[in-house]
Amino acid sequence: MSNEDEADLIFKALGHRARRHILDLLKVEPLTTGMLCARIPALDRCTVMQHLGVLEEAGLVVAERRGRERWNHLDALPIHGVHERWIGPYAAYAAGMLSRLKKAAEEDA
């Protein structure tokens, strides 16, 4: 799979508020699917499982079987990759523009 295809899967996964909520919950601690369902009562178990499937496909969630339980763990590495490619460089660019604007305003004053 190409890097662009992987990025598409990550952005698709992050594009839904329920999936972002699941990631927020898993950021605190790994949870079983049942625990996730209990913490998101607005969604039925089947819907939670579908969202977990999208998150797994994007590499954002890793599932671990322990007996009958399925433990879901956050894998933040793909999000870090998005930060390195998109957020960091754009933030640096914006900060540079603001710095130049401030300098120009101070010179005019």
C-alpha cells in the first residue's frame, strides 16, 4: 500500500466524530469492546465494531484477544506521521509568516 493510500485511510478514520471519541478513550487506557460500548451508549455494539474496523484498517487501533475479550489499544504512530508531514511544517510556516508580519509592523511603527 502506498503512503498516499495509508494517509487516505488515516484521514477517513479521523473524519468521523465517533471514531475520534473512541481514540480519545483509548488514549487514556486500552479498553475492551464491551467497555467502549458502555462508555458510548449512543452507539450499539455493531456500530462500535464497525468504527473499530475502520480504525484498525487505518492502523490507529490494535486489537488483542485475551480469551473471550478483545482489548483495543491506541497506536499513535500513524497520527505522529500525519503531524510530521502536515501539521509541523504548516505550523512552522504560519509562525514564520507571523514573525515576519510582526517585524514589518514594528519597523513601520
